[in-house]
Amino acid sequence: MKFGVHVNRAGGLGNALAAARTLRCDTIQMFSRSPRSLRPGLVNEEEATLFREGLAAAGIGPLVIHAPYLLNLASPRKETYEASRDALAHDIVLARAVGAEMLVFHPGSHLGSGVDAGIARIAAAVEYACEKACHTSHGGSGGRRDEGVDRMDAVLPRLLLEMVSGSGTEIGKTFEEQRRIMDRAPSVPLGVCLDTCHVFTAGYEVRTMEGISRVLDELDAAVGMQSLALVHANDSVGDLGSHLDRHANIGEGRIGEHGFRAILGCSRLSHLPFILETPHTTLDDDARNLAALRRIAGEAVSW
């Protein structure tokens, strides 16, 4: 199993790489830019090259990019919707520049306009963003793609729809909603990111072997196990079905060590990268959670 954390890229990609090395991460995630802004982020080509080379030398991978929280691809508000889809296109280009294999984003909130309308907007926005990113990567808007490249997944990172807690009008709290988005954007290399806190507070029991088996069977029936590409490993402040999106330190929340022992022992998940998004102020906080995750994995009985 591969374990890692969400690292801070403030101050440059070199700082993110240094943190990953210090923590002895197998894999990492970072924001494309400020998580509270849709303003374009910048990546220096030389810095990006050094970053990619540093990750490769340290054997760290996959690299995952997380889109800003402000993204709302389901919004019925024209200005927000257009800014969000343009931001996603920009993030796809940034992800490719730094060598990211995956880009995670929250599908969005329909804000009262209805789940059906929200899903339609998400799918259209994702297709738009991918086309725009492909054109940007190959010579500007309207330019043709490289010869021999006839599928988006040949030039794009895998885009992962993150499972959400389902508070308010959020879309993506069930595997069925994720499948409906994927069905409406068949040309896009979409997958699923399973956040342990989110899926638990959305109402899926993941604290027992029996519960996890049922959850993965549901996932497989809806989108296929091959769609599951990443696990966000977070304990939960909220209880089962509470729809509360508040992460807790590993073993200190409602999932608890017993729950993570079941999760980490599951052979159907053992090939996936597990990335922490637990509360942190310093690298010491990340180190403690990473050590806890690795210890519990070592204690878990494979099943």
C-alpha cells in the first residue's frame, strides 16, 4: 500500500517536495493554487521540471492535484459556472505541467436548481474543461491536437470525482450520482476518489468488514471497481449519516482505529494510494497521522 499526505506548496514546489521527503511519503497530493481562490496559478517551467525529477528520484508517486474548494461546476449562476469550468481547465493544464497523474475535484452544489440540472451542468463543464485544456496544451484555443491522439485520456490526468458528505445541495454523495455524471461525459477519463470521512457521513458504513464489502459491491455495481483510483484517508468528527464534512485525526474520530483496521485490511483496496487530509498545523501533525495509518495497516488482518 502507498501512503502519503496533502502537502503545502506555498512558497514553491520545492517546499512541497521537501515536505514529502521529510515525511517519507510514498505518494502526495497538493492544491493547484490557493484552495480559496479561482485566480489562475502559475508554474515556472524550470521549477516544474525540478519538481518532477525530485519526485521521481525519491520514488514518490502518484502525484495528485486537488482543485480549489470554490469550484462549483453544478452552479446555476452563470458567472460562477463559467469561472469554475475555466478554472478546472486551467488546473488540468497545471496538473500536466507538474506531472500529476490525477486531479481531484468536488462535483459541486446545485443550489436548489435540482440534482438532474446540476449533474447535466457538471458533465458539460468537465467536457468543456478537458477540450479547452487539450487545445491549450497543443498550441492555443482552436488549435488541433497532436496527430495520433484521438482520446482525451491520452493527454490528460485522470479526473476524479470526490465522494462528498452530502450537506446542503451537494452532488456526489452517492455512487449513483457519480455514475450519472460519468455517463453524461463518456469521452472524459473520469474516476472516483473515496474519502473515508465523506462516504461515512454520507451514510455508508465503512467501520466493519461486512460494511466495507457492501459499500464496495455498491460501488462496483454503479461505476465499476476500476473507476476507484484514490482513497482520502480521514477520520470523521461526524457520525454515520450526519452529512458533516469535518475531518479528524486517524483513530480519534467516529471511524476510529477499529474502522481503519478494517479498511486497511481490505484486499480490494490494497492497490490504491491512501492520502491523508487530516487536521494539521505543522509537519509533526502530518507525521503523527501518517505513522498512525502505517501502524494500523501493519496490525490489520488482510481479508
